[in-house]
Amino acid sequence: MSKLEQTLSIIKPDAVERNLENEIKDMFKKNGFSILKEKKIQIEKSEAEKFYKIHETKPFYKDLCDYLSSGPIVAMVLEKDNAIIGNRKLMGATNPKDADDGTIRKKYGISIDKNSVHGSDSIENAKIEIDFFFKD
């Protein structure tokens, strides 16, 4: 059963640095996503730590926070039927080497850390993550 959902997507610093924003946005649009909101910002390390709090016990947490706050990012709210699963599929595996052909990470990702995009992994987290960047 399909239902209209919203998810958060972030174009990460490595992709922004390489001016890939428009190409990545085009991939979303070609795959049926609407971009409802977007903003290009640079976040502080303390904000990255709050955003990635779910991972704070993991060994990669510090590097993840350093990386997300290392340069400008583009935060977006995407919408379409089954947006969460659709976005996860379009992004591809976390490690670009393992990602399927045609996915964003396969095409643009540099490494498991610099994998160009972030996407919410559940409806609950999508709401939390969208509120994090787009709280009115």
C-alpha cells in the first residue's frame, strides 16, 4: 500500500563542495520526489552532535559529526508515496562500493564516510530530522 510520506535528505559537504547539488536534486525529481523545502546551511559541530545523537555510542560518531559540520550542506524535505523506502533505495548502500548502479552514492559517493547524501531511515526519524532543520 502506498502512502504519501515526507523524508529528510541532506546533500553532504563532499557533494556540495563538488557542486553536485543540482545533479542530485534532478535525480530526486526524476524519481518522483517533490522538494517541498530546502536550505543551504553550515551547521556547528554541536548541532551535528545533536542531529546524530542516535549514533553517539558508535565508533564513527565523532568523525561523522566532524564531517557533517565541515562545510555547507543542503537540507531538504522530500515528498512522494513511500518516500522513506524510495529515498533509501535511490541513495544506495552506505558504502558507495556496495551501492547499486544508478544510485546517488554509487554515482557520487567517495567513501563510506563521504557518501554524498543522508536520508531518514523511518517515519519517526523523518519527523524528528525534518523538525531539526525546518522547525518553524
